[in-house]
Amino acid sequence: MSQDQHLAPDIGGSSLLGLVGGLEGRTLAVEGARQVLGRDASKCHLVLEHALISREHAVFETDENGCVFISDLNSSQGTFV
């Protein structure tokens, strides 16, 4: 396996796998039609406490075919996939 390829554990759906820092090895399930990622626990489904993460950073949307799309929510640091 090349260093660009990483396998997340099978948790029965879509997930994010942390690759560096305090998130390394951490798996976050992406469930439901729409989930917001950010620091603000009152507004976000996926909460990450990190200085580079905006209060509402990005949104994951799953279509009827199970395809997941990510969109940046005008975060100060941007979103890269």
C-alpha cells in the first residue's frame, strides 16, 4: 500500500479517518443525509476541537445513491480532500 492510501475500519457506512496529529487513527462516522463538521457543538454533528477548524467548517451531504459530497462552509482555512 502506498503512503497515499489509507484504509478506515469498516463501520458499515461512510467515515473519515484522521491521518495526523491528535486525530491520527480516529474514525468519525458520516451518517444521515446531511452532517456539519466544525468546532461548535451546538450547530455541528461532527465536532472537532482544533484551532484550524472553523465553528461551522464543512458539510457532508449523502445523496439517494449513497454518494457523499463535501462542501466548505466559507471556513477560514478551507477544506481539502
